[in-house]
Amino acid sequence: NAGVMQNPRHLVRRRGQEARLRCSPMKGHSHVYWYRQLPEEGLKFMVYLQKENIIDESGMPKERFSAEFPKEGPSILRIQQVVRGDSAAYFCASSPYDSWTEAFFGQGTRLTVV
Amino acid sequence: DQQVKQNSPSLSVQEGRISILNCDYTNSMFDYFLWYKKYPAEGPTFLISISSIKDKNEDGRFTVFLNKSAKHLSLHIVPSQPGDSAVYFCAFNAGGTSYGKLTFGQGTILTVHP
């Protein structure tokens, strides 16, 4: 059973470009959470999704950021018109149901905006 | 608004001795408390947790202590091993074991010397 897969592992974008981060949850997991870790800080909650539903996006910046978890395929975190302050490590976690004792994190995508 | 503080950015311990990592929090709504371990270039790995109805939970070499009146959480690792060297994050939830909107501390880098 493969773990939570995130790709790409490293992503470099120029200011103003779009970044698309993918998260394939573990098999049988229908709950996905996205977190962001800025340098020298802890992880910060961004969004919680179930298949085809956004449950809580209270941690998402109001503009330029969006997330989806379609019926088929990975969850996508999209950042439009990236700025230098978006440079961070983005982690997703998945669980089979809404329980943190059963959740596993992916290895993260490190986004660098130049 | 820092609801969680890990005041020690780093901790150095000799192999075989005890490692004690600490977190302080301010939000009285937190009712579930977790510790995560993170190696470089990997995602956080769940270590141990405790609910607000307990003051201690043990799992092998790892023990988590909760002092609700002082709003203080600690993790004891005995005996410490070189493989324990990693960044440790405390994380807090206000929805019990569910609803993955965790609030993370800033992390403590633990180094265990052989």
C-alpha cells in the first residue's frame, strides 16, 4: 500500500506563473488536508477536502489559492500568479475518515518562487 | 496570534539519556494533543497523542504528559537513541480526534549524540 504521494517534490516558478501541486491519497482514503510550512515555522492548516467537497477552507488565502479533490484523480492545490512569499513546503495528509490518529502525511512539495 | 509555542528551537541529548520536549498553548478549546516527528525532506510522522481527559499516555519509549491547568504539553523519550534525531512538532486540535484543522508548534530540533 503506497503512502501519500505528492508531486512534484520540487517546483520552481517565476513570479506571476501558476503552480499546481498534486496529492494522491493513500488507497481507501477519502479525506485530504493541505498544510503549508513557511521557513522557520510550523505547519499551518490551509484546507480540508473530501471527494468533490471542500469542507473547510478557512486557512486558504482569499485570493490566488484554490483546491479541489475530484471524484477521480489526485487532489490539486493551485496557486495563481505566484509571489515570492508563496515559497514554502506544502504538505498534504490523507485519512480514511475524519480522524487524525489515522492520517498520514506526504513528503511535501517544496515551491520556490524566483 | 501564536496559540502554540515550542520555546526551545533545539535540544541536544546524549544517547541513553532522557529527552524532554515542551509545548505551551493558550487556546482552552484544544482538546486533543499530538506529537509529530519530521526528518528532513519528509513529511511529519504521527508519534503519539493524548486527549484532554487524560494527563499521561505511554507508548514504548515515548510518554506524553498533559497539564491542562498550566496549558502545557511535554514529550519524554527514554532512552534516547541517535535515530530519534529529528524535528518534533506538537499539534493541537479543537475537535477531538476528528476534523483535521491542527495547530502546530514551530518545532524543536532534537539531536541525540552517540
